[in-house]
Amino acid sequence: MAKQAKGTGRNWYVLHTYSGYEDAVEKALRQRIEALNMQDYIFDVRVPKETQIVIKRGEPVQEKKRIFPGYVLVEMIVTDDSWYVVRNTPNVTGFVGSGNIPVPVTPEEFGIIEKRAGGEEPKFKIDFRHGDHVAIASGPFANYDGIIEKIDPEKGKVKVLVSIFDRETPIELDFTQVKKK
């Protein structure tokens, strides 16, 4: 029976990993939990990701992006054995906390992470800022240039000021219809 550290229960903890190895750490840790029979102490492993819409070759594409590069969440009861199993997983550099004592994520913090990672509606990756000069790539105003006046990331829209007949005219466009100049 594993010896349990004082005052700890089942909580979410944050692991620091080498950046880019988060998915490998999740897979390796799940295999170690199974192989070392630690299911009663280590319950879940997650790499928080959110869906973003990015433009590739002029087309909108959905991609899963890590919310916290270099970090993995693990739900566990900290014991000497469970700490050892997690800490000695390849590409894990340690727990987030002070010294050798892992600090659990508060339920409020975990709720925020869960909400962001579990969001059904994909977010647009915003490559634009207010005041950027852009070229309109498609639609009735294709080949016009303009300046971004407003960005609506929830709807994936931008309002662009275009000079038509020597007047600044605001035009609402999709992110996919404009390119940075």
C-alpha cells in the first residue's frame, strides 16, 4: 500500500514538461498508470486544448491548439509512489509548486481551464490588430485595400475602412476575406 502524504486528497496538479512533448507525456503517463497499477491514485491526465480556426492556403481550417504549451494536468492523490511514477515519466521536468511539494490547482482555476478547453465553438486565430493595413482577397471588394477598424473574434469578422470615391466606407468581412499587407 502506498504511503499517502499528509493533508492531500484527490486533486488536479500541473506538470511541467518539455514544450512540444505534452501529448507524448500524456500517452506515456497513461501507459505507466496501467503498467504500474496506479489507477487508485492517478485518475486522469489531460493536455488542455482549444479549437481554433486558422487560414491555410486561403481556406479556414480547424486546429486543436494547446492552451498551455509545456504543461499537462494530472488528477491524482499524492503519495510517495504516485509522485514517483509521475515525476519519473519521460519528458516530465517536475510539478508546478514550491520545491518538491506539488501545489494543487484550485477548483475555480480548473473550472476556467475546463470551460476554455471544452468550448464547443471554435475560436478564430486573430492575426490582425486595430489599424493594420489589409488587402481584401475575395468578395465584391476584392483587390481593394483598407485599414482594420474593428475586430469581432467571436464571429470571425473584421470591419475594414475602404476608400471608395474618396470616402472612408466601413465594410464588414470574414477573417478569411482579408490578408495583411
